[in-house]
Amino acid sequence: MNATRSETEVRAPGVTAMRAQASWFLDQRTLPRHQATQLMGKDLREFLEHLIPQIEQLAAKRSKDDVPTNVAPASITEAKRRMAEPEAAGLVGEVERVKLLARSVVSLCDHHDALTGITICLLCDHVIGDEAWVPFQRTCPSGTGLKSGRVHERCAPTVRRPGR
């Protein structure tokens, strides 16, 4: 057996793993080292190169009147624009550029889920199948607003009120 593998033999990670890696980078509170940022940027670009054709194929199979189908192309266009941006000058600029790539990965993962009908728990990042769920909102990893969705009933945080 040959110790080398061609690029076609290397499988891309699943949508959940891509989302988790991109979210991890967005959640960093300190500046990562330049080399780590470059490697993350390379990974995120590869994720986008994998996700874009998947989203396009999924959207092509759905009705033209479908909302997720009509919203996905704008995210694809934005992801392609971000992928075309050259490396930024300085560590701070490069981290910001890579964070934009990470936001595109998260966005396309969300579109993938919407187009396939998969619902992911916002807390544990596992698929919500036939299990009980509750609506939930949390702050986006980027800190730019709220993300609405569902969580497993077992994952839902318990709210403690004073005096109880």
C-alpha cells in the first residue's frame, strides 16, 4: 500500500465538524499566532470549496418558491467574495479576514441544514431527530446578534428564579 494519498482520497469533514471549527475560531478571545491563523484560513477556504457546490446542488433540487433556496445564493456570493480577498497586512487584519471566512462557513452550514431539513441543537451541535425540543435563542459567536433555533429538551438550561 502506498503511504501517500491523492487529494481526492482525503474526505472533507462533516458539516457539524466544519461548523464547530469555524465557531471555535470565532469564539477566540485572544489573537492566535500568525501560523495558526493561516492554517485556519486554509481549512476554512477548503470547507467553503466543499460547501458551495453542495449548497448549489441542494438548492437546484428544490422549488424556486422556497425561501431557503432563494436565500442561499446570496451567502454563496458573499463566501466567494471573501475567498477572493488577499491575505491582510498584519496579524489583526489577517485574523479579521479569517473570521469573515469562518462566518461564511457557519452561514453555509446553516443553509445546508435548512436545505436538507436537518435541525441541529444550538447547545450540543447534535441533530434533533424525533426527540423533544424547545425553542432557544443565544448570542451569535461573532457577537453580532441573536441566533434563534431549537435545542433538545434535555439540553435546555434550567432557569433558576430567586426564592425557588
